[in-house]
Amino acid sequence: MAFENEERAKAYWSKNVRLMISLLIIWFVVSFGCGILFVDQLNQFQIGGYKLGFWFAQQGAIYCFLGIIFYYAWKMRRIDREFNVEE
């Protein structure tokens, strides 16, 4: 990566780290929060015959993680273009 100056490099990494932290927080809330902490409240609802808390613990966190991966790749591609560092 060739940045014109150090300030642009810091701005690039700042955006990257901010994106990663926000996505990790979302993943934590979905996997730990919905699968463990809020399971009793979520179990009042059902998806496909399964309680929603169980579904989040078994499937929902995985789907959320896959969505996060695709969103991260899409968003980083836009950030790379913005800072002119795409491959």
C-alpha cells in the first residue's frame, strides 16, 4: 500500500479498525446476547417450530457471522477505493 502521507494511512486504519470493532460488537450481541443472555425472552417466539433463543444459539449466530463477513468485504472494498489502495 502506498499512501501519500502518514495522515492518510492513519485515517485508513482508523476506518478499518472502527469497522471491525462495530462488526465484532454486533457479532457478540447476536451470538452471546441472543444465544445466552436473552434466551428466555426470545424463547417466547418460534421459527420453524423451534424456540427463537435455541435457533439463535444454533443457527442465527452462524448466519449473522456469514452476513458480517460479506458486509466487511464489501465495505472494505469501498474504503480501499476511497483511499486509492485497491489491488
